Amino acid sequence: MAKTAFLFPGQGSQYTGMGKSLYESSPAAKSVFDEAGEALGFSLSHLCFTGPDEELKKTENTQPALLTVSIAAWRVLSERGLQPDFVAGHSLGEYSALVAAGALPFATAVQIARKRGQYMQQAVPQGVGAMAALLKLPEGKLDEVLVEAAQGEVVTAANLNSPDQIVIAGHAGAVGRAMDLAKAAGAKRAIALPVSAPFHCPLMRPAQEQLKVDLDAAPFSDLSIPLVNNYQARVVTTGADAREGLYQQVPNPVRWMESMRLLIANGVTQWVEVGAGAVLTGLLRNIDPAQACQKFGEAGDMIEVSATAARDAVG
């Protein structure tokens, strides 16, 4: 029997206007935005729908905003009886996945997501850190590039996204050297990313320790749907493991390609990206071209998702 995975996007998928059509067309989605605003003490819906971009791009705003859009979309899918066999989320998206799996109350998750963004921004002064995407770096070259680029500074893999895309993070100088070395080693491109902090690298340890207080205070439950986590790329079903995974993912790389391959090995053939954008849809296509992912983040997407579900049910 075919299995389904819901995938939840992380930072970088945001855009002004995201989730507006869901809010306007679904009482269930509207209630999610309302709950987020109540939990945070300001109108998150206004920020998502009208920006301005500069405010939406601030990490402390981006993270709760993306979480809210994902959960609004998930609630709409749930209302229509679409339920996954597995969930996974990219970085911040793991919070969305855990809410969908019943491990964490949404109001708690959105409050933690905002604090997580604040802690990450505060961990490294503006301009000290950087991130870059390395495209089509030949296999086996990453470690030597990072070792040679470090020169006493930090530069590590941050997102192991697909066979063709690795994101690195660390001190700005070391990341710059790694970009040059990667191109010399055969990478097709090395692209500096417009981010405000170097996520998923050891420079995030101060943020990790601040976040621990909030995670330890949060009421985690065992999962009703198995999650494949970022930190270990393994299946998680207990609240304790879910909490530990969110703690450990902060300074460690997102093992996305391994996670997707594990889901494929577990029989997943149906995929829905739940939330803003289609970043994860593109990564899945690169990881395994045989896999097709539907996206659902706006009201107009429902027709395609529903049609796919109906075909699969008949087949």
C-alpha cells in the first residue's frame, strides 16, 4: 500500500502574501492565524499578508510566520481527510511537523519559534557569519574544502539538501574561502545566501543553550505520526526524542537528503509540501526524479492535491 509523507518548509520559503488565500477561504486556517496572533501578542496575519518584506525577513518574524502558514495549510488538509503516514520538516519546518504529529501544541510551538529566531540572530553579530550554497560539488570533495578553508575559523556543512546542493555556514571569511575552493574543486556554482545569521553550525551553540530552557519547559507528547528528524535522519516517535532533536538541530547540519531517502526506503511514494513555496518539492525531485511532490500552501493548490489523492485512492 502506498504511503504518504507531509513535508514542511523552513526559512527561505517565505514571501509577502503567503497564506492569505487560506485565511480568506477557510475558517480552520483563519483560526490558526488568530491563535498565533494571540500567542505572540501581535497580528501575524498582517505581517504575512502585507509585510513589509524587511520585517517578514527578520528571523524572529520569519520563523513563527512560516510555522503558522504551514499549520494553517495542514489544518485545511486534515479537514478534508488527508493524513500522512510520516512527517518531516526542514530546520524550522520540524516544529510544524511535530505540531501536525500531535507532539507539541501550536501556541507553544509558535512562541518557541519566535524565541528561536531571536536567539539565532543574537548568537552571532551581524556581518560576522555567512552561509553559501555549493552546487554540484563533486562527491568526496566537501571535507577537504572545509578543512582547507577554516584557517582557525568555523565553516561546516549546514544543510545536506540533495546530491547537487550543499549549504555551508560559519565565519564570513571562512565561508568565502570555501566558496573559492569549492569552485576550484569543480563545483558548478557557489552562491552567497542573503541570511542574517549562520544557521546550523557551531556558532549557533549560544542559541542552542538559550533554546534549551524553552524546550525543557514545553509539554511534548509522543507522536501520533512518525517523524524523520533533521539531526539524525531517523524515525522518531517519542516526545523525549522530539525535544532532543529540536535541541540538537540548532548547531548541527540538516540531513535532508538522508531523511528523504529513508522515507523512500519506508515505502513513501506520495508527497505533499505543506506551507509556503515549493523549495522541498524541488529538492525531492533532485534527490530522486521518480518521486513527484504536490504542494499545498494556498487555497488554489487544493484542487491538484485533492485530485491526486482521489486518483491514488481509486488505484
